[in-house]
Amino acid sequence: MKKSLKTSKDGYGKVVGPLEQEILEVLWTRGGSSGKEIFAEIKKTRHLALTTVLTVVERLAKKGFVTKAKGESVFIFRPAFTKTEFAREVSHDVLKGIFDISASGACASFVDILAEADPLELERLSALIERKKKTLETRKG
């Protein structure tokens, strides 16, 4: 997946813009929708033109975040990933980019952030590391 990182933004905002995120949320909720259906949902909270929403949906399709299929008379857009898959893909790509800069710094920062956000996750991480070590040992042995 091709992405650009915006370090001053929160959450998904590091990868997609606010309107892109809203469109993805609509699609994750609805499954598949025409551009006009997406627009109808978005205009409940924003004052935008239909053409603006359609342009952004097309941009999401070009980025590979949304699929586009011809329906009976309109295109139907669907999320290319579930919300969980999207989070995993984004997390993977962001972490890989950070690890390319400094693996040790990234690991230390990750553990610090995880400890602040959810200390119980440290236990799960520790168990995950142990399972991964055993898997690697089994492959070598």
C-alpha cells in the first residue's frame, strides 16, 4: 500500500485526510455504497459538494483503500480492507518506516508508548515475543 505519513496528525490522520477517513467510516459501516449514498451520509455532518466527495472516493480507490465495481447504473465502492485490516496495514507500514530509521529506538519508543496506553498489552506483547521466538527456534532446529 502506498501511503504518506503526516506526523502532526492523530490516528488514521497520519495516513488519510479527514474527509477520506469519514468516507472510509461510511464504507466500513455500510459495506458498499454508490458515490451518492456516501455523499448523503457525509452531508449530514459537513457542507460539501457531491463532486468533492466523488473526487475523494476516486482518490481512495487509486490509493487502493477502496474498490470500485460497476453496478447496474452506478459504481459501487467498497472498503478494500476491514477496519481491523486497515489498522494492521497502516500500523505495519508506519512501524516498518520507523524501524528503517532506527530499530532499537523504535522498539524502546513502542514499549514506552504501550506501557502508557495499556500496561496489560505489555504482557500480551511479551507472550507474543516468546511465541515468535519458539517458532523461529523450531524453524532453525
